Amino acid sequence: MQLIVRYTHADPATFRTAFDADAEDRGRNGLTLLQLWREDDGHSWGLFQVGNPKAARDYLDGAAAVFAAQAGVTATDAHFVETV
């Protein structure tokens, strides 16, 4: 299972610094970064391998808010997907 997240943020440098600092917390919650893309100065996309779906969902519903505040994230659009 993978997770694709589109982040809307104010500043790409602030976002990237906070994103990198959050790697350990994401890892503890079953998420491994596969790719990170920048769409433009206000949007980034992350593709993650999900090792623990429950922990990943709990992270998105809770601890990810701390990251979002530090990163200047104003919106996220997250999708859990599976290859069929």
C-alpha cells in the first residue's frame, strides 16, 4: 500500500526544512518516503510506502498537524492506494 499526499504550502524552503525534520516521526508511524516532488512554489507531492496503515492514518489524524504548522502547510489531500 502507498500513500500519495499533495501539500499546499506558503514557502518551499520552509516546507522542505520541516519535511526533512519530520522524517523520523513519519518513520515511527509506518511511512517511508519513496519520492518527493515540487509541483510549483506552493505545492509539493509525497509518495510513501505504508508499512502500518493504522499508524499512518493515526499520524495523519494527529501528529501530522504539528508538522503542518511548522512547514506552513495550509492544506493536504491524502490518498491511500494499492496496486491492483
